[in-house]
Amino acid sequence: MSRMIGFDRPLRLDWLDATAGVSRETEDIEQIRNYLHAYLAENYPNYTARRKTITVLTRVWSRIPESDRPHRVRAFALLPGLNQADRIWLHWGMCILAYPFFRDVVRTVGYSLRYYGSFSKQEIIQRMSETWGERATIPRAVQRVVESLNDWGVIRGEQMGRYGCAPPLTTSSKDAEIWLLKVALCANPTDSLPADQVHTLPEVFAFSFSLSIPDILESGEFEVSQIGNGRLALRCSEKKSRT
């Protein structure tokens, strides 16, 4: 069975804020959908278009598998203490958990920005087609992810249809940093990563982490093992197989 792309609508951060907020208050999916229909009515007067966007939003914060619920519980605890600008740390993590396609796109974008300094949508489409197969839906889905990243302010358009990296995002919340690193590690196909490399994962390219290795180790959020030469490896204790 082919993997589900799913992330096929552009998302705004205020929509994700609204979804997280209502999902924190109730588990009733119909109540959540009704709230979002009212919230998005001005942006999406067309019911069908609005419903499709709500489907993507609720997969991020509401309709999540049991295995991801501990991450969401922690995110809900952090949410009230974060200002609006810092909530993207939580939305990003929930998106990479909910949508492996989103995770793979932002990882590919992160690699491109690290090694080439810029990227085009066509380059990302080509690379995603190589790993996800030649599907008619891939160009549109890549477009939607890139539109979202641009709207979130983590990339910026340059000349000739290319995009560069905006200044990386920071936060004063070490708890939010630890949470996103743990989620990124749990969502990453690699079983474990060296502790000194975990905050350079390409799928978190948009963020600048202030955490030291002691901060990471003392958080108690990771399984730690020795890998030789005095180096440590981290593993997500909630690690599960992902497609």
C-alpha cells in the first residue's frame, strides 16, 4: 500500500493555533470541526475547500494515533506558556509526526539549504518523486508545503524561482526546544543519533537551538548510550516504526 501524502493544503499558523487551542479543550471531533468551520469561514467561503483544510489541520492536532498522544500531552502543557511567535515550535513538531511527507519535504529543504544555500520547488518535487514514487499529487503537495513554510516566515523567495533560508527561529523556552528535538528524533527513520548532532537534523532547519549537551542529557527525555570515543547517542524512548 502506498504511503499517504495527506498534507495537500497550505496551512497558516493562526489556523494551527486555533486547532491546537480547541483540541486542548475537547476531544469531540465534531465540536472541533464545527469550531474550525466557523473560524475559517471568511478565508474559505466554499464548504468543500474549507472541509479539506480542516481535515489536514485535525490530523495535526486532533486525529492523532495513540502512540503520539504523549507528545501531544506535553505540547498541550507547554502551549499556554508560549507566546504566539514561539508556538511554531509545537506546530512544526506535530506536523512532522502527523505527516511523513511533510517531514521528508522539510528534511529535503533543510539539506538543500545547508549544502546549496537555496532550492527551487522543482528540485524538491524531483527528490520527493524519487523517494515517494512518481505520483500526480506530489507537485501540488510540495507546492502546499512550500507555501506554508513561506507563510510561516522560515524561508523567503529569491530570484529565478528559488528560495533561501530566513533567519532561524529562537525561543527562550528550553522546554520547547527539548520537546521539538525529541519529536524530531522520534519521527526520524534513524534509530539513534549522536548527541552532538541531534539539533542539526535537517528537518528542524528553521530553528536555532540554545541547548548544550548537558541540557539535553539532564532533560531525562532521551535514552542515552555510548558509541565510542567518549561520544553519546540519543534515542527516543517512544520510538516506533514510521512510514
